[in-house]
Amino acid sequence: MTDAIDVKKLTPLSMEAMANQATINIGTIGHVAHGKSTLVKALSGVTTTRFRDELERNITIKLGYANAKIYKCDNEECPRPGCFASYESSKEVAFACTRPGCSGTMRLVRHVSFVDCPGHDLLMATMLSGAAIMDAALLLVAANESCPQPQTSEHLAAVETMKLENIIILQNKVDLISEERALDNHSQIQAFIKGTIAEKSPIIPISAQLKFNVEAVAEYIYRSIPVPVRDFSAASRLIVIRSFDVNKPGYEVDQLKGGVPGGSILQGVIRVGEDVEIRPGYIELDADGKYIARPYRTRVVELMAERNQLQFAVPGGLIGMGTLLDPTLCRGDRLVGSVLGAVGTLPKVLIDIKINYFLLRRLLGVASEGKKQAKISKLAKNEELQLTIGSSAVGARVAGVKDKEAKLVLSRPTCAEPGESIALSRRFERNWRLIGWAKIVSARSIRLDSD
């Protein structure tokens, strides 16, 4: 019974949680076609490109996700990195070591969830949404191309603005080049990360396609990514990064299932049978022309972590949540950007915010072909920006600027609270490009129907 579990004693390494659910989120970032999805498949056995457009173009378009268990042999004489291994999320917590001649037992030491971000420049907003739930990142750099490529720079800047400090750099595709070229590319990577948040990050040569050195990747995830601090006793809160209608054409009425929001729990524990709230919910105008938010309320009827069915879910990992919601509310990622959690405990729904901001010096992620990267000008009154608040990409108009502070009017009400970090993007040649980051200082909220 989940009621018998003392949530105050749970940690991300508690076997009660880790056996069935990932408790650490790791993003895979980098330029398009540098091997992010291939690496995730090598570690987890799961293909993250699942949609027709993704399969046809062989790129990630939506946020992909896959869970993997990382094991370490308990025999001290089992040599590294072969004493580490990774398997799919449904694997048992312990089994005999598969290394010839070793009598040890492979024991579960980490259960991680990979957030596979698209590398294409037009999908930067999607990548930023994924960055909101990352505890660490694997930055893939193709060894057969010069470093940095445009989105290599932009993705590193993005995780830097989101204050993500735990980064492992993977020099992929070393099987395609000579040792001399690999060493030259390694030097390029070192020069690229100098002075950045990744300056002291390990650089691991791998071939994701051939699964070469993936045991070393598993070892570094275990050794160099610290276990994140989680608050299991706080009121539950989940950030929605996907939402689905799982019903198929032709279903009978008694076969229909409610909508499925998916995302990562930031704090607290969510149980099957619990009543939850989703904000902002349905937005409408009242008789005076002012916004009013009607949060959705529903009950959790099922919790899933990939194929593992859960009775309770803890912070970390990506969770799919069966509910009693009208499935049309979840269709086509309609709930992305929402916040879900214990009734009456979620942040307010904001329409105006005041921010303290920081801008990058130059525009990143644009192929220049000999041209210098464009300088980023100061924010201007009445200009249009795109903000990434949690997993929500929302437009905003600059209503006023003073020194490093600005007042922004959001294009639609968004659930957030003062103190949150957000990413700022500006339109450049018809595309939104990352220009900096900010922190919400204060805000004006709209009325809830329960007020």
C-alpha cells in the first residue's frame, strides 16, 4: 500500500522508487544528426523517434524520452568500464554479471530518464522546454565535423542560461575517422568549451552506432552526475511536457480512456487515486473583458513509467498519467506548458511579469558562412519576444525597459511564480533565436474561477 510508505524517507536512490521509475533526468543535446537519438537507443534500447515525420526525416522533432537502468558489478575485481552496463527500464534490479569469468552480481545503481532534444535550429523552443526538467546533459559532438556546429553552441548556451552545471561531452562517430583526426577534433572541443560552464566536463570518445564505449558513458553518469536534491514531502507538482489522447478510431464507449498528461514531477509524490489540478486550464474573458482561468480538476487513475506500472510516482523521470480528463483536452500536446499538482497548491496564473534579465553578447546557432555572429541589441519597448517558462513557450510584448529590468505583457496567461528562471528568444530571419535569460521578479495574476 502506498499510504504505508513514509515519503519523508524516500530519496532518488531509494529502491522502492528506483526499481520501477527513473529518478534523474538527463538531456541529450547537440547539433542535428550528431547521434543523440542513436545514443539513447544504445543505452536504453528505446527508439525515441516515434512519429511519422520523425521516421521519414530521421530527426527528432518532438521531445523524445526513454528510461534506462544503470548497473554496476559488485565484484571489486571486475575491471572498469566493463563492470558497468545499461539496460531497458523493465530489467530486474539485480542479475549475474555477464562478463566471462566474473562471479559478481550486477546491481542497480541509477535509473535515469533521457530527454532527447531536437537538434534542428527551427526546433529551439522545443529544446528549451526539455531543458526545464534536466538535472544533467550529454552534449554530443560528431567527430567527423568541425566543432562547434551552430546548434552545438546554441544548446550549450541554453543549458548554461538554465543554470545546468552537470554536463558530459561525448565525442561521437569516432569510428568514421582516423586517430589523427579524432585528436584534432578533441582539441577543437577543448577550445570550444573553454570559459563555458562545460570547461571541466569529461570528453568521452564513443560510437553510438556501434555501441563502442557506452559502458564508459554509463560509468560517468554514475560517477560524475550528482544525485539531485528532491523534496518528497512537499505538495506535488509536475511540469507537463507531453499530452496524449490514447484512444483509437473505432473504440466503443466503454473502451474510451481519459487524457494522458506526461512530464516530470518537480516535488512531492503523486499517487493513484489522488485528485489533482491542472493550471492554467481553460482561459476565457469575463463580462468586463478580463481574463479568467478555470483550472482542470481530475483524478489520477493510472501511473506509468514507460512499461512499468506504478502505484506512486516521485520527482525525477518522465511519467505518463492516466486521468479522467476529456481526452480531447490532451490531444496533440495541448496541455504542454501546464503545471499539474495537488489541488489548491499550484502557482498563480500570470499575465504581466517584471523580470531581471541578462542578454548574450552575440547570436548563437546561426550558420554564418564567413559572416560574424550578429550582436544582440538591448530590449526595446513594444518589441515581441518568445519566453520559455517551464515547458511553456509563450509570446510577450515588452511594455517597458529600465536598466536590467523589463516589464512584459504575456500573449496568453501562464502558470508561473516569482523566482522562476526563463529563457528569452527574439525573432531573427523568421526564426526564434535564444538571446538570454531572466528571472521573474514580480507579476500580475488573473482571477481563478475558485476565487
